[in-house]
Amino acid sequence: MLLRRHRMTAAVAAVLSLAVLATTGVSVAQYFRAESERGRAVEALAAAQTQRDHAQHVADFLIDAFTAADPGRGRATEMRAGDLIERAAGVLQNKSATLEPVVYARLAQTLSYLYFRMDSREEAARQAEIARNAMATVADPPVELLSRQDLVEAGVAVLYDKYTKAAELTSRGVERIADPARFGDPELLQQLWELRVRSAIFLGQPAKAIEYIDTVLALLRARPDHRPEQIDWLRQRRAMIVSDSGNYREALAEMQALVAERRAAGRVNDLNHVEILRLLGQSHARVGNYRAALEVYDEALSTHREIRGDNGRDDRVLMHLYGGMASVYANVQRAPESVQMFRRAIDTARAKYGETSTFMASAYFNLADTYQFAIGDPALAEFFYRRAQQATPAEALGNRAIFRRCLAQVLLAEGKLFEAAYELEGAREELRSVYGGRGSQSDAARINLAELSLRRFDLAGASAFVDGSVLAAGRTSAADSDVVVQAERLSAYFDWNRADGSTIAPPLSR
């Protein structure tokens, strides 16, 4: 029961222990592959001895870290994961003079990555710097160490919302690995590609992100040593990109299959499963299955409480759960619960990330949506759309463009036509640069511009922005309900009503 209640602490120990497993496993494999050639065998045996010595250092480090956590009382497993990692970092600093630079760098890299997973950017950056300085004293660092340094530096870049830098670092880390099928550390391979995918998503490159996911899925599935959790993350991320591109039912089917497989395998009592349930709830909501969405969200919250208890003030997964439930409440006309949940999401995000982050921007954006569509308060909606823009990192181009279009939408509803025109023209160009000329958001921007032109009595201008296919898309899968209304009005006005979306010549051009 103790292990069950403290899975995160156990996970920390397991991740740290990978240093032992990786070094000894790789060196033994290298030794037997080289056995047929005497000269190479001697070199490999010497390398194995060195790696075994390194592994012993790592084992001693782990023992010291757990002992330091609560010496003499055997209660280290009851500590919070963050406290344990902090103690481990202290032990590493105390042993720095006695560790070989390669071992010292490897341990600092491991701590940096753990801090990255906990969204602790200053600590992650400090450990990455320690590893970098240790590596600078090594004449010929192994490829694995160099690639892992690229990984942790990319993780730090992501935490500071520097996605272009993260993309460059992960690309370099992947390129260092000449033969992924035989690379000795599948965990590192997956982590590099995972960060590469995340960077592409935040840079507004969904097609590239899917390409990366398909590539690493094929690489990992071909290896007998991959873990199910690695495949799970990639599948859920792919489903969400597909969903964000408008293919909601395809994404829902994939998430339902993934949850069913995890339940059948008994993998349901960890935070990864909470996140997967959240995404399943989001997928249900996007196709209008609001009752099913709330049931899944409730299950996710219950599982989260079982794992973490009341310790969720700065929890990223919990923030998204609150946000997802708030969106569903808004769609079923339960505005008070919606606002309450969004406020919880915002408080959680602020405690974890401060005022500027992708997560904080999303929380403000969703609250603005609630005020605009569920409550009907355009002034507050405008306020929170602007807060969303202010909170958006500079490199999150896709989100920034979408938020700008939505701000323009509410300005249009308020009758602020000149401000709306400025924001819409800018949003349209930004959306085109990120997503291309078509797509739900690009189509919505064109419909918004046509609506604005009609309000200015510029009929020719309105007809120039839209055609039958754009209006048909807007009427069936628009970005928001106001766009649906505008698309219906424009379709009726210009007589572009064919069911297949084909264009009928507008009256003014006949």
C-alpha cells in the first residue's frame, strides 16, 4: 500500500536507477558483440570495467540520496518526489569532487530531466549547466552523453517557452544517433522524439509533429525493449493533433481504444492514466458527448485524488481537468460551475507557471469563451481574450493567431468595427502562415472578415473573402457558434446554399 500511495517517489527511484541499468547493460552487450575479435574484445572488456565502476558510483549515490532523505528512520519513501530529488541534488553536489566527470554529468542530466518533468525550470536549468560544465572536461564524451545533454537543454528551453531552440536541440540529439534500431537506450530515444514533437506542436507545425510521431512509433515498435507507456504517450499526442485539426471522431476512436487497452492491462492507477482519461473526456466533448465527457472527467479526478490526495495546488494535469470540466459545463448551460472551474484552473496554472505560459494563456482563453458564449458578456470576454494574448509565449504562433481571431470576434460583437478589422487582418495572415489557407480557424477568419464587410455595407468585399466551400465548412464545423450564425447569414444572403459546398454565383456578379 505504501508503494501504491507513493508511486511518484518510486518512479523517481526507478528513473534514477536507469543510470545503473543503462551503463551495465550497454557495456555487457558491447563486450559479447566484440568477443570474436581479440583486440576489440580487450577494449570492450576494459570499457565494461569502467562502466561497472561508474555503475557502482551511481548505486552509492542512490543509497546516499535515500539515506539523506531521512537518515536512520527508513521513511524516505514517504517524502514528496520534489523533496527527494532536492535531497538527491544535494548529495550530488557533496560528491562532486569524488565522481568522474562522465558519471557526474550523467547524474546531473538525470536530475535535470526529472526537474523538467516536474516543470521546475530553474532547477532543471541549474542541473543542465552542471552537466554541461562536467562534460567540458571530458576529451571525447560518448554519443549517449552528448545526446542526453541535447535532451536536457531542450527540456530547459521548453520550460522557458523557447520552442525554436528546443526543436534545434532535439534535432541535433536525434541526428547524433546513427542507428536508432541498435541504440542502447530506448528511453533516451523516446524522450528526444517526444520533445521534438512537443516543440513542433507549440511552433504551430501539426503536420510535422504527426510525421515525427509516426517515425518514432515505427522505431520503438520495432524494438523488443520498448515500454507500453512510451507508445501510449505518442498515441495520445497523435490523437490530440488529429483532433485539433478538426477530425474529432477519429481522435475519439483512438482515445477510446487506448483507454480500453490500458484497462485490460491493469494500467489505470498512475498519473499517465489520469492524463489519458482527461484527453478522452476532451474527445467526447468535442463531438458533443457531454454526459460521457463529465463521467470520464469525474473518473480522472477520482483517480488523481487517490494518487495525490489534496496535493494538487500546482498540478498541470489537474489544471487541465478543471479546464475541461469547465468547458463542458459551459456547453450544457451551467455557467456558474463553468466559471468556478476555470477560476480553479487559472489559480492552479498561476501557482505553477506564473502569468506567462502556454497553460495560463489557455486558461484565460477558455474563461473568455465562457463569458462570450455561455454568459453573453462581451466586455469580460474581451478582457480575458486580451489576458490570453498577454500570457501567450512569443513562439506559440498558432495559439497567438487563434486568440487574436477570437479577440477580433468579440470586438465585432461589441460593434468596434475598426479595432475588429485590424485584429482580423492580422489574425488571418498569422493563421495562413501557420496552418495554410484552409482549416477551421482560417475559414473562420475569412467568414469574420466577410461579416465585417457586410456591416460596412461593402458587399463586394464580403463576397471576395468567402466562397461556397468556405461557408459550407463554417456551417458544419466552425470554430465557434458565432461563426456558424455568420456563415448561415452569408450563405442565405449570397444564395450559396448547395449541400455539397459548390459555389453558386452571388447575385451581384450575375
